[in-house]
Amino acid sequence: GKNEMIFLDVETTGIEEKDHICQIAYCLKHQGVCASENFKPPLPISIDAMSVCHITNEMVKDSPPFKDSSFHQTLQGLIDDGGIIIAHNANFDLKFLRREEVEPKKHICTMKLAYAMDKKAEWEKYKLQYLRYKFGLKLNGEIRPHEALSDVYVLQALFDEVFAKEFTLEEMLKISSEPILFKKLMFALVLLGWFLKPKLVKW
């Protein structure tokens, strides 16, 4: 239905322009449904990607290509129905979905929400697993980091326990549509300017 929240994570063959999705998972907040599937990409999974997501070419050799799958149609249907994609570092996932001809409309990026929440730029990192432990999230079942469905469970817990209590839906959509302001960098530049100022001598 309208405004269904689609918590989503993709695993890919690599991070370059030529790369493609090899696994995708999502959970729907209101319907309570989760789905995860492997897909045969049009090129081999790189060793570097394997070392992160532990998906091998052997594991996907009999899987369907994502573009022709019913999974693809279902996901696009959810989006067309007003679904909001929620992902950590959403730009990455959205870029790969577009590459497979899934056209996202509304999205929320939990990494951008983390930046926005860390007003004084005090947190060391904004990675999903870092935030999981920072906020002491309690999760049921076995969680294997970088397995798409495991990441989705962590993502949903982070959203429900932390961000949904901090921001309204409108605020989340707005924050997610804007570029990240690197507060630490800005702070450093202000300091640098302050140090350099007295040394500027008029000719």
C-alpha cells in the first residue's frame, strides 16, 4: 500500500561502473514480509566483493538474471505503489537498482540520518554495524554482516529504535535528498581560517 517502507540492501559484483547486483534483500515494514534472492550477474563476482559479501560465482550460477525475475517486478510494483526505499548509504543501492532498470522514487538514507543526528560530529563512524553497537540494538536470530538480509534486519532495527524516534517522515525524506555536510571538515576549515588570519600581512 501507500508509503510502505521497503528496507533494502544489495550485494554487488564490485563497486565499478561495470558491476551489477548479485543478491538483494528487503523487508516490508507494514506487511511484515521479507525476501532475499541471489541473481546471476552478467559478469563474474570480483574476489574483493566475495571477501566482503561471501557470495561466490558458484552460488549464483543457477540463479536467474535480476532484470527478468519476478523479484524485479515485485520490487518495482512496491515502488510504483508509493513505497519508500530505506537503505544505508542509499545512493549506492539506488545506483545499482537503476542499473538494473528499477526506478526508485522516494528514499530514506539512514547514513545521512546518522550524520544529521550527530550534530557535533562526535561519532567515529557512520557504518551500519558501528551504529548497531553504538545504539546497543538487540536483534533476534543469527546476524551475518554483509549478507543482504542480515543487513536489512540491522537497518530496520536502527530505523525503528533510533531514527523514527528522532525525525518525522518528512524530515527523513528531506535530509535524504540533500548532500551530506561534512561537519568535521567545515570545522577544520573554520579553525584553519582563524589560525591563518593574523598572518595575512597587507602589502
